[in-house]
Amino acid sequence: MKLKSRKYGNKKVERNGVKFDSELELACHDIIKSFGFDFEFQKKITLVDKFRYNGEAIRAITMVVDFVVYHNGITAYVDSKGFGTEVSKIKYKMLKNQLKEEENTEVVWLHSKKEAIEFFNNLKKK
């Protein structure tokens, strides 16, 4: 069952009661499952904690990563986006900065099903 179109042309898709933000996200989900990887789906990550400034409450800066995939001690933060906004590009830089000291992590932005297959094939070999 398909849901309404989105701002950048992607279409929400639902399968077995699970809602995906795009057909690419669904394809990545299927690829991850077919490889048998352990993963978390749509994980919320805090990039900057909430704080107070001169008495004003400032909200946290967060992002939702489509998948966090675990394989052989590697943690891959994977997002499936055909098109990135300026805000999403900044948040990815912030995530990379947050993880720069972490060993065996990868932050990946997949633009197509072909890229997804290639990335997960390479991950499987590690």
C-alpha cells in the first residue's frame, strides 16, 4: 500500500505494518535483511544535547538515521537519500564529528539501490 508523496518526490511505502520513508529505504531494508546483518531501524541520535542559554531553553539537535548496521565489530550508520538538503548535509557532518574518535564506524549516505548492494557486499567481506 502506498501513502502520499513527499516534498522531494519520494513516496512513503508500507509493508507488513512497517512504514518506510521511501522505496530506496525499503530496498535497503530488504538488502540488509538478506545479508543477515544485525541492525536498528530509524534510530534517533542526539547530535547536540539540550541546554540553557541566558535562561532560554534550547532544544537538542537530533537526527534519525535509517539504519545502524552491526557486522564483525563494525558499526555502519546508513541513510538512504536520493537528495540531501542543506540541513541533512550539516547533520551528517555533525554525526561524523561525533564519531571521529570511535573505531570501526562508518557513516554512509546511499543514493541508489545499486550503491546499497555494493556497500553491503563490501561490508559483508569485512
